[in-house]
Amino acid sequence: KKGQVVSDGVLVVKVLLRPQQSTRLGLAIGRQVGNAVVRNRWKRVVREAFRQEFINLPGELDLVVRPRRGATPDFTAVRRSLIRLTHQAMRRNNRS
């Protein structure tokens, strides 16, 4: 119930601030995205984007990431989207 939900054409990200904790990633890849091969591809792409951009993400967050219906698991797009949406959610959180 808490946190900020932000989205774009590739991902929907729910961000929850957790003071004094390290950043964690959660994935919600449903059947609507595609068959098992496609869902596993999404998981690999999002995990790798998170791993590579972990240092650039704001700390002390819980992230729950799910793909937009109809989006393709393109690594570059997912990586850009993850960074942009996380920072966008943090700006919104600082305003409230």
C-alpha cells in the first residue's frame, strides 16, 4: 500500500523506501507476458540490468518490477527504463 508506482512503455516499477536496508529486486512476470521461454528471458534481462546498474540506483529501496504487456525484453531499453523510473519514483517520494 505504501510506495510509488511509476511506469513507461517497457516497465512498471513499484518503489518502496526502506531506511537502513540494502536495495532489493522483486520480479512479477505473469503469464500474460508470454510462454515460459519469454517469461524467463524477461527475468534474465531485468536481473542483469539491475546487477549492472545497482551502483547507479538510489540506495535503501525495494523494487518490484513487471514488464508492460506487449513490450519486448530488449536489454538496453530495460536498463534505461529501470534507471529512469527508479529516479522518477524517488523524486516523487521526496515531494510528498
